[in-house]
Amino acid sequence: MIKKLIKKEKKQLIALFISLISLIIFSLLDNKIDKIFLFFFIGDLIIIFVDVCLELKKYWKNKKDKK
């Protein structure tokens, strides 16, 4: 069950991992507001990127199925 979940949510896990790495990097900054803003900004960009990738994957799969 865990393996299926990891396989299904792989891109979201990668996005979470990258967000955590960015949080560690930005923890070196002095201003906490900057850290929080950058963490959420990068996290949002990653989530948007993952959603776009998933939509493109669905699009190409549907396009191949129609042929």
C-alpha cells in the first residue's frame, strides 16, 4: 500500500522534498519574513509546476489513446 502511494504521489513528494531543501537554504537568511515568504513562494511555484506536468501527461496520454 505504501509503495502504491509513493508511486502515485511521486511528483508531490519530490515537490515537498525540494521545498524542504529550499527552507533549509533560506534558514541561513537573517530576516524570518523573507524566509517564510520565499519558502511559500517556491513551494507554490513547485506545486504549479507539478500540476502543469500532470495535466500535460494526461493530455499526451489522451492524444495517444485517440490515435
